[in-house]
Amino acid sequence: MNRLLVLFTCLLAAGNASPFVPDIKPREICDGNTATTRTEWCDFDINTDYYNTVPETGVTREYFFELQDVTVSPDGVSRSAIAVNGSIPGPTIFADWGDTVVVHVTNSLTTSGNGSSIHFHGIRQNFTNQNDGVVSITQCPTAVGDTTTYTWRATQYGSTWYHSHFALQAWEGVFGGIIINGPASSNYDEDLGMVFLNDWSHQTVDELYMTAQTSGPPTLDNGLINGTNVFGYDDSDDQTGSRLELSVTEGTSYRLRLVNAAIDTHFKFSVDNHTLTVIGMDLVPIEPYTTEFVSIGIADQATVATDFWMRAIPQVACSDNDSADNIMAIVHYGDSTATPSTTAFEYTDGCDDEDSSNLVPIVSKTVGDDSNDLLEIATVGAVDNLFKWFLNSTTMVVDWADPTLLQLSNNITTFDDSDAVLELPNADEWVYIVIQTAFAVPHPIHLHGFDFFVLAQGTGTFSSDSVTLNTDNPPRRDTTMLPASGYLVLAFETDNPGAWLMHCHIGWHTSEGFALQFVVRRDEILDLIDSTTLEDTCSAWSSYAEEGSIEQDDSGV
């Protein structure tokens, strides 16, 4: 079989301390790497500890995004949506490892009247918490007609994505790719860029939200690969839309950067008759391994290198989709335009992560002893006949107009229970988190501000007496699966002050309150806040919301 390259990249001291500054090293002017030297990057390489060493490029990459109400028909069926610069997915952000990225986001949603924000998924935002783009936590929504500017440093490399963090707006079309050039753990010839997998409905997700609250997750109509697909089968007279088609050269290896941007679908990704080589998971380079399928949970990211069907297969153990066996793209060799006749690999339906034994980070890290005993319990219940989710016995409900950073700027001493805040006051301590659920639904858990270490995950009830924690270079992620009727044990080090959200990345569940936030090193946060910008954004939003009689009807994040 031919080979595909796959890169997965698809979640406290007292007093005022100075921000942690990685070892900044001037980067020599160079071309990065070549097809035979992918492990190198100028005078750095794949073994450089990117948590402590970052190239100083002196380069700023600046982008201007406009959010617009649009009418689209990505599978031939028309519906309203929201686009970034008129496209779904939106433009890709490109940077080199060490660059500074500036993104200006203008809200032009005059038809829907929505607020907005942009979150840069998996970007750690080291000491730049205010640029995390989460309404009700790090900012108020950007009002229609206004612009918010986000600035952050590309201290990691690989591929990830940005998306709105206002209500369900990400799944109305507000998302796009991020490619940060740097070394890779395996050679490849050509980079084919981002490949987005997402589910799709012919109603807007806002229209479906009440169904999700009253009856559970709705069945979606279709799925898209890079924003396109057909609706209806190939032998149907009324098939609409078109498939993504990629043209490749036999004997050439290609890198594709996969992202699962679905609201409620876990995919298995494959290319018929080809082996995939996985070289990264989230923004963490790993030891390469080969596979026929890549299991890519919601919000996971990946990169792959290949007349064959490319398949994104929804896993029915997680959710329902009316076009589950028809979410495909076409990979052509050379100038061929033939319709593939290849068949899929056999697979077992399931919503698990890739086997943790395969996810071995190149840059090895050992987890220190835990400094806190935290047990967070995830359950499901009904509130006023609506589905609501609980994490740490709390359903998060935070206020668009009163984000956590604004409260801290106003010297709040005690948060409301519904803010779902856990305070971690001390610097550079290890925090262990156990999430346990008896509910037979898996959940992709995402943490902002940190790469977390996956110490254990499994079915049944967690017990420290019977479950061995892997603290010796375990997988590092920004998103990972909490198994159905099971447990997940995570660890992270409190090396990044701020208010950081942790939540289920199923869109319905986030809006239904399956989230909490860590306020890390409170005493240092005020020095990191641009209070003038924060207050101006919130004042503009409050005026806009009052004039438009806009009411919040979800968790706030």
C-alpha cells in the first residue's frame, strides 16, 4: 500500500511575579527545512524543548477578519450561516515558530445581530490570557460594528484552528486553520494544508438548540470535508453539491493537517488502500506510527500526507448523521478524473482516542507530584425540563457582560457558584484532575491555556488503588476523550496565570453548562490585563445588547 504522512495536531507564588520568559534565541535567516530535513528548523530541531526555548524571529504576522452573515450551500442545499471573510472554513493563519500573530476581528453581523469572539484553539497564550477570545471569561462579546484585536506569540508549532467562542457561532461557520511552521518528526515531500472535517445540518445550529435541550442531541443531515460535500448518493437523480478532490503524484508523500470541527461527531479518517503515518497530536510532535484509520475526536487536530476515497466516518456510538457513509472526498493520482471504486478498511465503531501508547511526545516530560486533591464529577440531569450538564456539581452560567477578567479587574473577592471557578493560587505546582461520569456518553474535554498530561482514562469507576497513573512522558493534549461511563485523569502545571476554561467540546454540552474555569495565580493576573480595552469592549457590548434587547439563553461560553 502507498503511504500517507499524517500529522495530528483531532485539549503559583505569593505576590506579583514576573512573567515566565522562555529562552529567546535569535533565529538565523533560513528557509526552515526541506523534504529530507523536516526534523530541522533553522538552528533548532524536533528535540528543542519548545516550552522553554522559542526562536526570536522579529516577525509579526497580521490578519484582518470580518464576520459576515451569508447564505451558503456547501452540499447544494441552501441555508444561512456566518463566514469569516466570506468563506467557510475561513482563511488560514500562517506563521513561523516564534512569530507574533495579530488578528483584527470585525463584527459585521448586521442581519443576525450576534456578538462575536475568536478563540485560538490549543494556543497556550503564555501570559496573554486576555487574548484567549472566550466571552464571559476573558472578554465581553464584540458588538456589531466593532473590532477586537488579538495578539499572541507562536511559542508552539504544528497545526490547529481558530473558532468563535460565542454561543454556537463556531458551528454556524466561524472557524479556520492555523499553521505554525516548524520541525516535524518525519520527512514528507509536500504540505497540502488544512483538511477540516465537520458535521452539517440544513437548519442552523441555533434553530436546533432547543431540540438539543429538550430531546437531546439532534440528528444532523450531512458532513463536510473542507467545507464541501454532496447531499444524496452517487446513483441518485437528485444529488446536489460536489466533493472535495485532491490531485497527487504517485510516490510522493503528502502532509494533511486534519481538524475535527464538528459540533457533535467523532470521526474515523482514512484513505482507501493507503497507510497513514501519524506524526503529531494537537500541537505536540510525537514519535511517528502507522495506521489505517485515525480516530479524531471533536476539536482534535491532525496532518496527513495520497483514484481513492478519502473518508470521514461518523462513529454511531457517539452521535447520529443521516449521511454517515457518504462523507467522502476524492484523491486522484495524476490527471485522472475517475470516480473511485475502492472499498473502505474494516473498522470497529467507537469514540475512543488513538491508543495512548502510540502518542509518545518527542520532547519528553515527567509529571511531578500532585499538590491538590481535586475530584470533578460530570453528571447529566434535567433543569426546568431542559438538559443541563454539571461539572464539579455545578452547571456553569456566566454573564456575557461581566467576564471573569472584568470581575478580577474590579477586585472581586468571591465568585458566584454558577461561575464554576476553581482557584489555583500558587505558581508552578502540579494539579491532578479526575473527571468521572456514570453517563453512557463520551465527551471531548478541552482545557485552555495549557497542554495537559493524560495520566489515565478508562471505563468504570476510578480508584487510585486499582488504576496506575502514567507520569513518565504521558501523552500531552489540549483535548482528549472522557470515555462513556468512565474516568479521565489529567495533570497540568500552574505555569500560566489567567482565567482558563475547561469544557466539553460538544457544542450542545458547552452551551448547556458542561464547563468550569480555573483562576490561576490571581495575584498576577491584574498586571496582565489591559483594563481599558476590556472595559471599553464591555461597555460597547452592554449598550448594544440593551438597545437590541439581546438576552442570553445559554451558559455564556
